[in-house]
Amino acid sequence: MRDVLPELIAWWRAGETVGVGTVVATFQSAPRPAGASMLVGPEGTAVGSVSGGCVEGAVYDLAESVVGSGVPVLERYGVSDDDAFAVGLTCGGILDVYVEKVSRETFPELGGIADDIDAGRPVALATVIEHPDPAWLGRRLVVRPDQPIAGSLGSSRTDDAVHDDALGLLASGSNATLTYGPDGERRGEGMRVFVWAFAPKPRMLVFGAIDFAAAVARVGSFLGYHVTVCDARPVFATNSRFPEADEVVVDWPHRYLTAESQAGRVDGRTVITVLTHDPKFDVPLLEVALRLPEVAYVGAMGSRRTHDDRLARLREAGVDDKEIERLSSPIGLDLGARTPEETAISIAAEIIAGRWGGTGERLGTLPGRIHKDLA
């Protein structure tokens, strides 16, 4: 929903009514992830996508119907459906799309959620999308860390269970459909709740203000990271050299990373790329990075000789083998990269593979599903 939120909020504040279709579950080779949304606004205006063009027409018609009736609908599109090819879902995937009517009257909490997202405050929205009792459909719960629950899904038992699970999804920055019994029983079935987890952007920390860093910052920004470039040399660490970065910091890398960690601004989604290949910078930095309790990725650039020298220096500094196992070095996947831009793609590919459990092999040589489930 994040990509269509500006248009949705503008219509909501103007008092308009909008049909919103959201992908709440995907199976096999579905083209868009859970959380992708499409809006049908005033005068039939369509914004966003739920399938990259495959089933937009069908969802558009359904959204107009839901706006008229006010009754939310959960619809499945896929190869098991006789109408799948009629609506154009030829990729072999399956989508569950939840369509609802959104206005100031039906969704008064939306303004506060939008304010949280704009301010970078984590917030989750849980919505009942399936239940044996139709009266439960569309009920919402707003979850904010360290704050009381806002709204209710139908019972305190359900609210407590979903609240705890939504906090976990916020921590990982993941959207998900959760299944419970009709009254929130964890081992039951019958109720499905979709949770949007609006967490701040994950961070990419790029250490070393070199040409390769500019390319890595550009790719990181494209992938949706909040990118910070850090270098102790002010002549190199300038905003003009790194226009794609969200911030450029002049500081000793190990000191900056320590301070950010102590301030709680490094988490399990943070990726760290060390591009200096200068031991006076990268060894103290890697001592800190490899001992952080939760980061998604730590990679360091350098030749094989640089890598071997770096490992020896880290061991001399007291970094143990288990900590060193967390290091991706030399950084990136074997793509045969030569230029800074190609190298940035190699690094990004390794980060993506680590996030989703990819192998880095050519898809054409592998059997089974293309898209893997997030562990």
C-alpha cells in the first residue's frame, strides 16, 4: 500500500470514497508481493497494481462493486480458477486479493497511520479478511510499539494474539496473512487477518567514499534502502559526490557504526558494505560490525590477498571464527563484474539472495519454484 498511499490519503482527506484492492497472499509465481495495492478512486481513476497488469481489469470491476455495496470481498485469481485465463493471469501464480471500501467514515484511523508513516514511526494495520461470521469482516486493529491497541477485531483474545504477531512483523518489516481460530485461537482455523507492517526503510550503510560506493548507493536507493555513506575523509565524503545517498557522514567508520548501534538505529534489516579495503579503516569497523547482535549482511571489498590479510588482522584483534563466518568477503556474487556499476549489481544480488534464500544460480538450471517463502 505504501506506493499508493499519497493518492489514497489525498482522496481520503478530500472526503472521497475509494475502492482498495490489496494482495494479501501469493502462491507459486505471483507477480506482485503481499501488500501491493490498487485504488479505484473518483470518476473511475485507477492507481497502482496488484498483478503487473494481469488481473487489474477484474479487480477494477470488483472494486467498483464493493464501493457500491460497502461489503468487502476476498477473491482468488489463479490457474485453479476457470476464469483465470479470462482475466489474464498467465504467469502460473495465484493471488488472493482483498477489496474494501475506504472513506473517512469506514476508515477514520487512516490519517493517523499516514502521519506515522510520514514521520518514520513504525505502525501496523491488521484487518480481518476472512471469518465465519460476516460481521467480523473488515474490522481493523492499529498496532504501535509501546502504545495501547487502537481498535478491535472482535474480542480481546483475538486482539491480544494479533497484537503480538503484528509486533513481530513490524520488527522484520514484513507483511503477512495470519490464520487463527474464529476467536483468535492460535491452533485454529477459520479467521484470516492481513497485517500491513509499515516499518521505516531498512538501512544500507556504505563505508568508503569511493567510486564503487556511489554505484552501491545508487542501487541501494533503487532497492528501497535508506542509504548512508560514511568516510573519515571530508574531501571525499561530500553530498555532491553521492547524490543518491540519503545522508553523507564524515566520521571514522567504526566510531559512527558504534554510535548508531548504541542509539538503536541498526537492526536485523540493516546491510553493511565495507568498500575502503584499507586496514586502518576496515579492520576496526569490521570488529564492530561482526559483533553486532542483529544485522542482515556484512560484506567487505578487496582482492583475495586483501581478504587473507584482513582475516589475519581480524583474528589478531580477537575476532573469532564464528564472528568471521558472518563476513561476505570478497563482497558480492560472481557475475564477472568489472565496472563500479556492475560491481554494485553483484553486491546487491548477494544481499537479495541472502534475504530471500536464493542460491545465486541461473534460474534456467534450477527446478522447482522461482519465488521462495520468507523464513
